[in-house]
Amino acid sequence: MTTAAPRKRTRLTPGARRDQILDEAARLLLDEGLYAVNMERLARDVGISKGLVYNYFPTRDALLTALLSREQAELRDRGMARALQAESYADLIRQTTGLYLEQTRDRGALIAALLSDPSVAKLMEAENRADRDRTARFFVRATRRAYDLPLPLAIVVVEMLWAVTDRAGKLVAEKQLDVEAATELCVELITGGLAGLDRDRVLKA
């Protein structure tokens, strides 16, 4: 009778090991909840020492913040890639809204759970504000170019545009709309509303 050779541990690069820890934290959070995520459990589940987990993430808050930052960076990078490929304003709204709604459907529960932690939300406050400001400037410029709007009106329009997509995200999360239907509804509401906008009447109000 032969005995099985001991299983050789795979040596990962620092980046791959960091992602492995974050992936396990995401899985654990979704399966068992935010409070199930702790360094000892992560070390055991990944098959490494607790000290190695702390080597990458000095605190639990740092780990959760890194996980949220990774999720948001992925959405931001993919969103910008789609935005740059858009051939028209309607296509810009379709591409970026579709991606946002896909992310809400597939990863919304994870992001919402992370943001529910007050420490994580506070640590991410500055980064989130900077991301929102950059995105707002991009959409304000695009809206002004497409509809020749004055800057103050374009800023208000983008704020209202986000309100539409945020509400669509909630409907997708609640499974009242699928991503495709919600995306097209957003495109029609936003572009149709802008096309019919009476600038002079709005500015005089």
C-alpha cells in the first residue's frame, strides 16, 4: 500500500496572495455576514498563518477597506473603458448604466455590506468623494457637449441622471427589473428628457 505524497503548498506572488485573501473575505462575508470576517478565520480558510494575513492587512478595517476599494476600482476602470468606447451620448448612458446595473446585480450585496460598517465607510469617505467628483466632471462635460447646456444646468442634470440610475439599481437589486430592461429605460428617460428640455424656460424659473 502506497501513501499519498504530501500536498505541496503553492507559492503565490504577493499580489496573488493579497487577492486570494480578499477573495476569501468576500466569500465569507456573502456566505456568513460581515461579522464572520476575522483574521484567524481567513488564515485558516486560505491555509496560511494569521501573521501572514496581518502582513498584508494590519487591521480588519484595513482589509475590509481594501476589499471595498478593489470592488469600486474595478467598476470605475471598466466604466471608463466603456465610456471611452461610446459612439454617442445615448451609447455612453447605455454602456455605463448597463455596467453599473450589472455590478449592482452581481456585487451589490457585497458593496452594501461593506458600506454598512461605519469604520469602513469613514475610511472610504475621501476616496468615494474624489471618485464621485471625477465621474461627475466627466458626465457634465459629455452632457454639455451633447446638448449645449450651460454649466450650472449641466451639473443639475447629472445629479438627476444619477438619481434615475440609482433608483434603477434598487429595482434591479429587488429583482423587479432585469438589467437589460432597466438600462434601456434609463437611456430613454435620460436622453428623451434632455432632448425635450426647454432650456430657456428652465433657466428663467
